[in-house]
Amino acid sequence: MTVLQWTGEFRIDHGTMDEIHVEFVEQLNALGAAEEDMVLSALDDFVAHTERHFADEEAWMADCAFPRIHCHTQQHGAVLQVAREVRVRMAAGETTLAPLLATPGGAWFREHVATMDLMLANCMTGQGYVPRAEMRRPERSPVGRRG
């Protein structure tokens, strides 16, 4: 199941952040499409990507003294908390929860990009801030890799 199609509405004209967001959409779609025997693996991949994604953004916010850092990080924390709880429940046998996480995750992402991430990108651009080289993510997840 495709949860979310990458479109221009998600593009915020910040190369590094846009790349991470493409990966997020790919991970979300992989989670939504995972067969029952692969759903825990897909969820683990989604959580691992999301942890790195959010850690990168939170480091950028700290470096830029982003004024909405607390609100932004609270949203990140809530998403990760839900994903981790779903992981616990799925490991206990509730394997049908993945689409129930993926679908609202797509709706959350749409709103988050249009507000919080756009403000962060504008702040970074306004300050001439470029993420440190070690924060860049040249590796792509195997999900949806173009070759």
C-alpha cells in the first residue's frame, strides 16, 4: 500500500532536508506495504531511519538556535514514542498495526513539513547554515533505491 506519494508539496528547497524527507516517505511506504512476515523488519527500518532523521534535524536546530526547537522536538518525540509502542505491540503479535501507524504518519508528515520543517529550512537558509559533512546522508536506504 502506498501511504504517501512524494510530490512537490513536500519539497522545501533545502537539498539535505529534502533528501531525508524522500527517504522518510520511502520508509513509510515500505512499512505500509510490508507483508506480515516482513512487517517487523520494515518497522525497525522505519524507526532507525526516523531516529537518524530527527537527530539530524535536532542538531541543526541546536546549531542555529532555532526559536521553535521545543515544539519541533516534541513532535519528533511523539512520533517516535508511538512508533516504538507499535513495535512492542507488533512483537507481541499485533501484526496488523503497521498500516495503522503508516497512514496517520503520512498525514502527520504532510503537516510537519509544511510548518515545522519549512520554518527550520528558512532559518537555516537565512543564517547561511550548512549542515556539517558528517550529518549529510549520502547513503540511501535500500528501499526505493534508484540505480
